[in-house]
Amino acid sequence: MPKLIVIASGNAHKTREIQALLGDGFECRTLNDYPDAPEVEEDASTFAGNAVKKALSLVDWLKHEEDLTEGWVLADDSGLEVDCLDGAPGVRSARYASGTHEGNSPDEANNAKLLAELRSKPQHQRAARFRCVMALARTGTYAHPQLFDGTCEGHIAEAPAGSKGFGYDPLFVPENFEDTFGTLGAEIKGMLSHRAAALRKMKEWLEAN
Ligand code: ITT
């Protein structure tokens, strides 16, 4: 029997990546299947805090869905940490350019702000990592979600390259590569990414539990 998972994300790029990485054995739904689910204010100071908030909000909202008694809710909070910026944009990655809690900024604006912040920094000062925390919660319960994290080390390029992926992918060069995720594409990103690392841990946990 495939496991039923509702992915608590409104980011279509993320949900596509998660679905591709989960593969067979999972029946995935997304927020597209629940367009009236409430929006969550991502105001926690950690990725884990926001991931838990997103997961539990959807568990609560789904409590009357009768076909979801045996299911799971999976939330992903993720972002980019740049060492010389003290870990920024961090939990504020999606809204870096706007500087507010409300509403994500366009990817191009976030990327332009990051390049401006790093102007004149040589490559050895452009170290960065993607970080992802996944919160997995059982539908129908309010138990604390299980958390899985993943990171992907690399550095920030001097100019955007490639149109694959989303977010900061055109600027992020993973360790041991010379091209950005925007150029390398989904297959290589799917082996190296922070999201893939977190999902590997989640799958292992599900097999053992
Ligand atoms: P949901 O909260 O609905 O899942 P979101 O886009 O708001 O969607 P986050 O709050 O977790 O998600 O913000 C993640 C941001 O971090 C995302 O908008 C990108 O800017 C960046 N990011 C995360 N993972 C990334 C990846 O794999 N490639 C490029 N950028 C990524």
C-alpha cells in the first residue's frame, strides 16, 4: 500500500522536487488539492520552528477529512545560509528582498539583493549552504512532528547562470562542481540537495517505524 502524504507547501517547485524524490511507494497530495487550507505566517526564528508550524496547521485543518486517518503531512522549511553574512538570508530566504514577514519576494529580487550584498567578495568568502528541515506529522494526531534535516555545501557565484530549478539555484554552486544548480539541472540537484538529504533520512525513518 502506498503511503499517503500531503505536502504542506505552496511552492510548486518544492512539491515537484519532493514528489520526484519520494518516488514509488508514496501517494502525494499537495496544497493544490486543499486550496482553502489556511496560510501560515512563517515567523519562527528557526527552520525547524517554521516547518513544525506549517505541518501542525495543516494537520489541524485536515482533521475532518475522512480518507486521511492513516496519512501523513510533510512540511519543508528551507533556505540559504551565507557565512560572511552571518547566515543570512537564512529563515528569511523567501522574503529576503522585501525585508518583511509577509509575502515572498520574486526570486530575481532575492538573487539581486544577495549579489549586491556580496559585491567585491572573492570566492573564498562566498561560502554558503542550503539547509532544509522537514517536519513529518501523522494526520489525526497532534503529536510533535518528526524532524529530518539536510544541508548542501557550496558557494555563491558572481552572476546568475542557468534557468533550471528555482529560488537561489542560479547562484548556488555545489561543492566539487563548477556550475550552478540552475545549470546542472534536476537530476544532479536531486542527488546533492539539502532536500534530497532530508528526504533520505525521512524514508529510512518511515521504513523503521
Ligand atoms: P512553502 O513555505 O509554502 O513551502 P516557500 O517558498 O515560502 O514555500 P520557505 O519558506 O521554506 O518556502 O522558503 C524557502 C526559500 O528558500 C525559497 O523561496 C528559496 O528562495 C530558497 N530555497 C529553498 N530551497 C531551495 C532550493 O532547493 N533551491 C533554491 N532556493 C531554495
